[in-house]
Amino acid sequence: MVKSTTRSAITGAAFLMATSAIGPGFITQTTVFTQQLLTSFGFVILVSIVLDIAAQLNVWRIIAVTEMRAQDLANHLLPGMGYLLAILIVTGGLVFNIGNVAGAGLGVNVVYPFDTDIDHPVYGAAISAALALIIFWVKEAGVAMDWFARILGFIMIALTLYVAISSQPPAGEAIYRSFVPVTINTTAIITLVGGTVGGYISFAGAHRLLDAGIKGQEQLPQVTRSSISAILLASVMRILLFMAALGVVTHGGVLNSKNPAASVFQIAAGDAGYKIFGIVLWSAAITSVVGSAYTSVSFLRTLHPAFDKYHRLITTLFILISMSVFAFLQQGAVQLLVIAGALNGLILPVSLALMLMAVLKKKLIGDYKHPVWLSVAGWIVVVIMGLMGAKTVASLFGNV
């Protein structure tokens, strides 16, 4: 029998990972690819879900069995590798958090526009950052974070479902093309996988479970269920956004290139839809701020006692730096996001490869037998994401 506190932590970890994945980029990305691929985007989503589950299951199960955070596992495999992994995760998480803070500010401005001459939503971003800090400074921060992710996760899904129904998408055709696509876009697949389980995101729930004491072989059924639930939650949101955008586009709706996702909500449900977009965008952004800050700092806590002792202060600085960069370096922040997005595609194959090598070390896993099919699936993800990630990074820096 699973205790209620354990069940709450398992559910909270799933929502933390899912809402960390569902950020402003997730929303815009889904809308843009739907506009390009139409019903065939269903195939991209389907393939990405399979790859996401393969990556996530490996990471969560190996961390649970070894009872170590990813950076500690990496250091056991190769001294210093854990520090390198932590630097990559924290840097990527910090830069992406600039976009998350910006998205939160935009969401607030949509729901309640501020009467100000400032041409970017810094006030809304500041309010959102303050709320995130409150969550980390309450006595039971882990519980608060779990409930925050769950409540806003449900709100995002419910509101997007309403808009998806309002847009009247060709659901039958979308389901058919999910298995028999007109076109296959590999870049879209890589982008979706990287955006769902890339960088810090795949470790968000796994590290949360460790903090909640849910670890060891006896907890593997719960860990497995939580990891799959996390991917399915993020995928449900992806599918609903896809259906909403598909309905608008197939009925002749013209999306604003500057903010295509907002256009989808407004065309599908009028002015109310536009306000709903603001709520969904804010919810997606603020939960990603919380998830990014928590997970990034979790990669530092075991590297030195001071990081663990002052982790709340470090988390506060993480959020404040993100807010400051957004407020003062708007154009520079955009370029940073582009570069970080490409580099983030390389973090998943590196971190996943480290996890898969760790599971071969008897001294780390004891008598645990990792399923062969799961290891094979994991290495397939490593190869695919590694090759495509390297190609993307080479292309990016070749154009700089």
C-alpha cells in the first residue's frame, strides 16, 4: 500500500517534470510546427512520445536505483564529469529561465495590461518572479512546489481543451496522419524531444523523488509510473495545442507571425480566448521558472556542502539573475536563447549516455538488472539526438 505522502510526492514529481517541459517555447513551437505540417504533425508527436519515454524511463530508474543525483553518478564514472554536467545544466537552465520569466511577464500583460510606457512586460515578470521566490522560501517548499505544479498543470490542460474543442479540428484526419503522415520532418522530432526531456527537464522529477525519499529497487514501480505519467501529461498538453492550432489553420485562420499561439486562442474563442492564452502562457512560464530553478540548483547541492546549506539563497539568486537579464538585456537575451536552445540539444545525449554507462557498473547498481530493451532504446535516443544535436549546433555557429 502506497502512503498518501508518497503518492503525493510521486504525482508532484510527474507534474513538476511535465510543467517544466511546458514552457513558452513549448507553446509557440507546437503552434509553428502545426502550421507547417498540418495533420502530419501528429506523427511527429507520436514518435517524440516514444523517444521521450525511452529517455525518461532510463534516467528516472537509474537515478532511483543508484540513489544518486545525476552529477554524482557522472563523477563516479569519470572524476570531474559531474562538475561539467552541472555547469552545462545550470548554464542552460539559467538562460532558458530568462525566456520563462519573459513568458510569465507576457502572460500577465495579456490578462491585465499595465498602463505604462515600458515596452516590455517587466512588471508582470517581476510579480511572477516574486511568487516563485515565495514558493521556495515557505517551510515545506517541496510540498508547495508539488501542489503549485499540479494546480496550474490542471488549469493549463482544462483551458487548452476548451480552446481545442472551440476550434473544431479535423480529429479523424489528424489521428490517421499520426500513423500515415504525408511528410516526415526529422528536425521537428528532434526539437520536440529536446524540448520535452532535454537539458534539466528530464532530471526535474527524478531529483524531486530523491529529495522525497522515493528511491531504491523497491520503489521502481512507483518511479516508473511517475516517469511515464510525466511524459503523458506533457504530451496531452502538446496534443491539445496541436488540435487547437490545427482547427484554426484548417478553417482558414491566419496566424500572426509575431505571436502565432495567441492568434490560435483568439481566433478559436474570441476575446475570451485571448485572455485564456494569457492564463495558459503565464501558467506554463511560471511553473517552468520553478522547475528550472529547482532542478538547476539540485545539480549543485551535492558538489559542495555550502551549496546545500545555502540552496534557497542560490535559488533566489538564480531567479533574480534571470529576471535582471530579461529586464536589461532584451535583445541580447534573445540571442542567448537561440544559442542555448541548440546547445541544450546536446545535453540529453551526453547525460543519458552517462546514465546508461552507470547502469553497467556493479558497484553503483548492486544486484539490479536493467532491462536490455530499455538500454537499447536509450542508446538509440543517444545516437539520434547526438547526431541531430551536433548538426544543429554546427549549423548555428556556421551562421554566426
